[in-house]
Amino acid sequence: MNNLFSNIKGDKVIWATTALLAIFSFLPVYSASSNLAYLYGDGSTSSYLVVHFFHLVLGFCVLFAIHKIPYHYFKGLSILMLPVVVVLLVYTIFQGTTIDGAYASRWIQIPVVGVTFQSSTLAAVVLMIYVARYLSRITEKDVTFKETILPLWMPVFVVLALILPANFSTTAIIFTMVIMLVYLGGYPLKYLGIIVGAGLLLLTMFILTAKAFPGLLPNRVDTWASRIENFTNDEDTEADYQIERAKIAIATGGIAGEGIGKSIQRNFLPQSSSDFIYAIIVEEMGLIGGFGVMAAYLLLLFRIVIVATKANTIFGMLLVIGVGLPIVFQAMVNMAVAVELFPVTGQTLPLVSSGGTSIWMTCLALGIVLSVSAKREEEIKLSEESDREREEENPLDILSEAI
């Protein structure tokens, strides 16, 4: 055991918070998956708990392996992986399916193991690394907008354009995080206005095209519009079913909750083990549990910022911000949806919701953050050893060197 802990490097608080969230996730996943057990007729939640366990085990294997890789290697890997994720996204589009009349091409099937994989989550991590790499190269240069179009913004818009047809919320989150990253990376503010305007223009053109040719993307834009209308409309409609059940669960929970495993709304709330798991947490553990989960993500945010500010290079700082902050941002969006502060987005609660791809990509991103932290620790250790060796030298030798 001591040997295992000696091989764990990087920020210990991030390690501990990640582990606690993962361990905690077994309670709501086991409770909420009863809905899936009923729908699919197997009558047992144990199988879902076992699957969740293996997803977490594989995720922590990814986390451990990635945090051992020196973070500067990710510069080159991002260039190599960017064409790969573009091909995966194109392949995902052509594997498109229709769910309840709506276009929903988000997952690809891995043939050998029969596991589904959401390619947009991998694309998001790779894209943020690529943007951090580019920004670190121009940090001390005066660049024009024209110079950044092809190397920076073309890959961003290509990736977003491939994700948008099936997943607007993920596209919006990635675009927001990219804008935030380039702003923190010192990209000229006057150019950012052009990019935001161009993004809104392209989104408008996409919506108009989808409306003009509904056969291309069946009902997808209508789904987005209905979610926004339901969010802004105070009248109860059948489409409000999910959010109304979530609010009932939260209101029922009160301060201390109904007790672990005693949720009622898990039997009625769709996606109770993934998109709306926060509502089940509050119903069973009350505001105490809800605020506890929120505090864990805020602690994670605090440590990510600490790691970023202590990074030894500009690339390290931007890398931590680029891959770390989206985890916390996604968590806040998920919780905001449950209390109806945001329209329904379909974003999971990182490390807590069931779902392999979300867990694996969260662990991948945290592994990168810990890689940067581990490098900082290594430099501090080397510096301390150097100082210690110098102190152990003969005072006369030190004096002679000074002379």
C-alpha cells in the first residue's frame, strides 16, 4: 500500500476529492438505477452498480496512467489527436440514430468490446489542449486576427460544427470554455468580439438551414426550441415532466432528506441516474447532501486554480485551466438544470453520474491537471535536494567558490 501511495504524484487534495466523489457516487447510482432496472425488466440494480464500478476502475486507471506522463508531451499529442477526433466526429454523424423522432447521433459503438463511446467528450479535451498549446506559443507575440484564423479558429469551428447537430449544449459549453481560455491566455479582446459574433452568425445559419431542410436533422432544432420555451414558460405542460419531477424530488428532500435509498421520484424521473442524479441526491440526503456535493466541486475548482497559478510554464497554466475548469463548469450546469436555473441540457454530473464516457474523460482531464502538479512537485523536490547537498558541503569549499 505504501508503495502504491509513493507512486501517486500531484496535488493530494485533487486526488482525495476525486476519490471521495467516486466513492460517494455508488449511493445515488445504486438508488437511482432502479428506474432503469424497471424499464428494461431485469428487476435488479446490482448489475448497474457493477457496471458503474468497472467504469470507475477503468477511469482511475486512465487517471493514474495520464498523471505519469510529463505534461509537455500533450503539446505534440494534441496535434496528432486533432485529426483523429475529427474523423471520429464525422463517423459519429454517419452513425446517426433517431430517438423519438429526434436526431441523436452522439455515440459510436466499439466493435470488439461492444461499448458505446461519446466522441464529443474526447474532442472537447483534445481541443482544449490544442488551444492551450497555440496560446502558449503566441503569448509574447503581437498577432493579427488574420494570422490566427487557420491555426486557431479553423480547428475550433470545425470541431464545434461536427458536434452541434447532435449536441447543442456540449457545443455551447466547449465554445464558452474556449473563449474563456483564449481571454485568459492574453488573446486580443477586440478579436474575441469578432469570434463571438461569427459563432452566433453560424449558429443562426445552421438553425435556418435545419428549418428549411427538416429532413437533414429531424426535429433537432425543434427540440432545442421546446426546451428553451419550457424553461421560459411558467405554464405546466407535458414537456415539463422531467424538470417538474426533479423539483418535486428537491422539495421533498428538505434539510436532511428522506434517507438513502428512499427516493420516490427515482421511479418517475427519466435519466435519474445520469442527467438528474443531483435531484435524487437532494431528495435522499437533503440540502446537506446537495451542498456537500457542491462544496466538493468548489474545492476541486479551488485546487485547480492553485495548480494553474503555480505551474512552471505558460502552457502548463493554460493546460490546467483548459481541461480542469470545464469539469466544474459542467457540474454547475447539471446542478443548475435540476433546480431549473438552466434549460434541460443533458449534461451529466462528473464522477457521480453513471456513464462510462463521462467518467473516463473526466479522469483523463484530471490526470492532465495532476501531471502539471506533479511536475511542480518534482522541481521543488529537486531544488530542496540541491540546497541540502549544498549545505552539506565543506564551508571552506563554499567560501572558495564564492571567492
